[in-house]
Amino acid sequence: MTLAVVPRDTYLRGVSLLREGTRCGTVGQSEPFREGQDLKLQCRAEASQEPLYEWRREGQDWVVASSLLVIRRAGREHDGTYTCRARHPSLAQLQKSRSLRMVLSEGPRGWAAEHGLVLAVAVPTSLLLLLLAAFSLLIVTRHRAAAKAKSPREEEGLGQRSPIYKGSLESVPSTAGDTQPLVM
């Protein structure tokens, strides 16, 4: 048995798995998913030349020859261990792999993610409607207050006026000591 000599500038290291649509992207040894969700897993490796990738699922005989594994409408049947293998293109014996356990998750996290769009629309809409109702109430209150405000004649004391002469519609403010009508 002869050992192959690997040239110094040839390397393959650091296989990592990333999941599209998540906050940090990188995944650990186990990754939860919701039923009906689309899954996209990206395999990356640091190498001197672009590596060749393949995905396998434990207990299955299929192979996906790509760095990207896409599972449409994931369900219970997709629960399992998936392995990505990266191989150096010029040295087949130079390879690394990384496994990931996909676990079906149920519960509040799934509900929040599923109903997040509904909440994102409903909350601002409710706040906008509440704001419109408050402004409408303010406008109606001010309108009523303005309608109830006394006219200028009422503010001057129309009830304290006496006629200039009998039959006259015009009035002038009377003084306390004046009891006789004004004759012109």
C-alpha cells in the first residue's frame, strides 16, 4: 500500500452547513423544522479548488450531487440525519463530511412563525384604526363645543338691554339709573 503525497498548496477543510431563511444561517448538529415548510440547506467547504459536494440521508440510497439540498413541503417523513460530503476535485481521498439531524418541531414557535404575517398586519392596522377613532372623537367634541359657544350678542348681555323707544327692534345697553326711554 502506497501513501499518496498531497502537495502543500492542496487543502480541504472547514465543512459548514447553512440553512437559508434563518437568522444566523449556520446550523448545529440538530435543526428543527415545521411541517409543510420548504428547507434549503447549503454545504460549504474551504478548499484550494472548488470542491465537489454530495448529500445523503441516513438509511436511504439516494444521493444529491450538489452543495444545495432542497426539500419542498417537509413532513414527518423528512425527519432524519443528512450528511454532506465535500471532496477535493483533484484528490479523491481528500474529503470531509458533516452531518445534521433534522427534527420535526411543533408548538408555539411554529404557530408564531406561521401567523407572523397576520400579526405583522393586524397590529399596525388596529393601531391605525384606534388613532383614527381618537381623532374623530376629538373633531366631534370640538365641533359640539363650538356650536354650544355663545354668539357675540349673548356674550354682550342681550337680556340687560332696553328699547330706545317703544316699537324699536334696536337696543342699547342700559345703565342702572336710567328708567326713561331715550327720545330723539
